[in-house]
Amino acid sequence: MSKRSTQITLSIMALLTLVVFLTGCGQSAQRPGQESERVTVMLDWYPNTNHTGLYTAIKRGYFAAEGLEVEVVQSGESGVEQAVGSGRVDFGFSSQEQATYAMAEGVPIVSIAALMQHNTSAFASLKESGIESIKDFEGKRYGGWGSPSEAAVIKAIMEKHGTDFSKLEMITLGQADFFATIGREADIEWIYYGWDGVEAERRGVDLNVIFLKDLDPVFDYYAPLMITSRQMIEHHPDKVKRFLRALARGYADALSDPEAGAAILLEYAPELNPDLVRNSQAYLAKVDQQDQAEGRPYWGYQNREVWARNSQWLYENGLIARPIDVDQAFTNDFLPGAEAQ
């Protein structure tokens, strides 16, 4: 998901703060004699292609087959991590960075699945700006959402590349539309390529793109990922397994047949641009194929080194007050692929 909306107006986003989708859609199959259990899943932003696997699993009855009735809710002001940690919702979409901040503050959450193996976020600028490397950031305007970690990451990257951070003007844009602000209010912005990058291709907007994962392995973290609470893991481990079993099936379907996945997402979120959704889903399918080609053991897998590397960097740069226990931060134990090995 992009840090800025590209297609949804503020009025639509306001509507999406309500509960928007319930499971079912005519799918009611479940195991004989098993009562349906309600579970809630919180999105990290408005519905987009990062969530297609969830909606595919709902549409095709995979959760119902596991005896689960899924309610999807939009993220509130307190954030996904707090909502999951407090038990107000059962599962939620997050990112490794945001989850680490929450864990360092004592929020009892655990990452249970990584949707992709690599960070697809990037610094983007218009081709005409001539910003082709980090050294070109000097004398330019960076437009962001205004978090302290954002500035710290950019400062560290610029210093590593021998560039003076003080010569970059930092401008807070919040959740402004990337295409309305790039080249006007800001020269550089931080995007998720699978959404804003794909949309730029669709619009014929030429961008210079610098992927964070190519700058330093420490920034190649998991985004997005699925989290739950420690209480859920301790008291309802079977529910976590059933939830991930259905979710993995949904993502397998959506990534192996991106056209069908895009169509399902558009059923649940018809306000999205159909061409953008189809192109974005195709892009994510290619990313997933690359993950498999690189030897990913199974969908959802998380590598301890990825967690240790980024959390240590956050601590050393003063972004978290204390180190997190990496071995308690994530688990692969509930993934269906892990069970098969």
C-alpha cells in the first residue's frame, strides 16, 4: 500500500472507516457439526491489492470451510498494532517497521505471515527532475507523511552515500495524492511500487525510482505482513492455524490467477480503478514468482535475519528505546507450509 492514496477521495475514505465487508457472498460451507467462529481482520489502509488474498479467501469460502466467519474492518486512529494487541480485533495487516515500533513499546503482538519476501517501496521522482541517485537529493524537496522514523531513515541513507541531509527540504504532505503533489509540492516521495509505481506506468508518467532494498539490506524488511496478539496465539492456536490455512489458499489463488484475483477485489471495492487493480495484481504475481524462484520455502515465511537486521538498526539509530526480542517478534509455526515440512 502506498503512503498516499492515488484513487480514493477523502469522502470515500471516510465511508471506509466503517465496517465494509462481511464474509459469505453465498459461501457457507463449513465442517459438519462445527459452529462458525467470528474473527475480525483490520486493514492497514483502504482495500487494495495487498489484500486481494484475503478477499479471495472470503469469496471462495475458504474461511467458511475452516469454520470461520470473517469481518473486515478499516484501520482507526489508534492504528492496527494497538487494536490487535488490545484484543479489539483478532488479526491485522501491518509492516515489520510499524510492528517493531509497537513491540518496543510493549504492545503484545506477533507477526504470523509475510505477504512478500522483499520491500517493494521506493523513492520516486519525475524523470524530468534528474534525481537518479541519493546524491541528487541535495537541494531538493522531500514530501512525506511526517513521521520521525521517515526522516531518520532518509538521513541515514543520505549520510551513507556522502550526502548532506541538511540540504534536503522536508515537507509534510500527510496522505496526499502522489500524482497531485509530485513535481509540484515535492520533488521526491516514498511510494510502494505495486500501487503508485504501477499507476504511473498506467498513466504514462515517467519516474526515476530508487528501491530501498537496493540501497541497504537493512531496509529490505517485510511489508506488508499479518499480525495477531500473543493472547490469540496462547489461547487459540488452532484458530490461528485455521485462519492462516484459509488465507494462504486465498493468496495462492490470487497470485496464480491475478485476473481472477483482481476481479474479486473489485467486487468488494468497486470504487477502485479497474485497470490499476488488474495491473497491480499482475505486478504482485510477478513479485511472488520471483520470491519462489529465489527459494522461498513457502508462502508467508519469515527469516530471522531480516527481523534482527532491521530491529538492530532501529535501536542503534534511536528509533526504538530498547531492542526487541526477535525470537518473540515473529513465528512461522502456524503457516500451512511449515506444517508440511
